[in-house]
Amino acid sequence: MDNYFVERDDTPKDENGQFNFECLGAMDIALFNEQMSALLRGEEVSMPTFNFVTGKKEYKGDFLRLHADEVLVIEGIHCLNDKLSWSLPKESKLKIYVSALTQLNVDEHNRIATTDGRMIRRMVRDARTRGTSAKKTIAMWPSVRRGEDENIFPYQEDADVIFNSALIYELAVLKQYAEPLLFGIQPGEPEYPEAKRLLKFLNYFQGVDSNLVPNNSILREFIGGSVFNV
């Protein structure tokens, strides 16, 4: 779904006048349904690639055709919401809810917050794939959390399958990618207290060499080096 954002200038804004990338209106629903329906009919489709730097879709000769024995996988925060895929037959959908539910405890009384793990994942991924600074990720996080409350959690009970994607070792790997990004936030900047908190949080972990991570691991979506196109 990341390739089906509307053009940046057409993105809805929140109450603070900032682009709201988390809402359903940020998605090009018309194009998405047109192309997904065409794929289900067996037609060849020219798939867009969204350029997060320019804020525009690009067409780079990526053509896709779905054959009779193939499954179409659609991934994105709105995928459990039938308003996104309104044109696709409900009986053809298998809804899978994937979430990183951290199960680690610092001690007997303090559990590692799932939200911290997800923010660090996003920070590392967006710095690598979208050129987004840690400062910007932290600034956007309240909007991301609000988007989850509005666009994901209300639909999670509609899922046919729930999958926990958290890995026991992932924070030890992400630590070495996240720390340099967080150190780039300077005292006096609004995001500095949160960056300092996260750096203190990451001190609980000893770094693990990312070369030990299998190249088909879901963690590779965030740190790179995957055998899949992520």
C-alpha cells in the first residue's frame, strides 16, 4: 500500500495543518481498486512506485499479472478496513493482522513497551528507505499512534489470523542503527527529551551483529539486506 499514496499536495492535513499520512484519505483508493480488480481479472497492470522524497508516484516499468494459481498479497495499515478494498469480493479476502507485541521485561516490574519497539523499527526503516531523520520520526509519532487508534485497532477483531512479528533479539540488532540517529538530535530541540529516553532505554541491550540475522527475516525489512524487495 505504500505505493498507493495520493500525490503529496493532495494529502489530507490534520488539525495542526500537518500532512496526515495515516488516514484512509491519504491513499489513492480509486487507483488501488482499479488495479487490484484488474489483477483479479487476470489483466496486466503497470504498478506505481511512490517516491517519498518527491511525494509523487512513478512508473518504472513494473508490470504485474496474477495467474490462476497465484495469491495476491496486499500489505498496509488499512488492509483490514473494507472501505479500502471495497471493490474486491469479501469471500476472496483472508485478513491477517501482523503486529509486533514485545514480550520482554526489563525486570519483574517493568515490561518493555510494544510502542517503543515499533517506533525504533520505524525510525531505522524510514531513515534507510525514506531519508527521514529520527527527529522527524519522533515528531510524527503522536500522529502515527493516533492513526493506529483510528485506522488499525478498531478493525483488528475482523482479522482471520493474528501474527506476532516481534523477535526476541531485534532490539539488540536495531540498537546499533538507532543510536547514531538519536545522537543526531541536539539539546534544546523539542524531540531531545524523547531521544534521550530512547537512548537510555537502548542501554539495556548489548548490540548483536546484524550479519547474524537471516536474510529472509522480517527484521530485514527495517535494517536492509533482505532477499525480498523491501
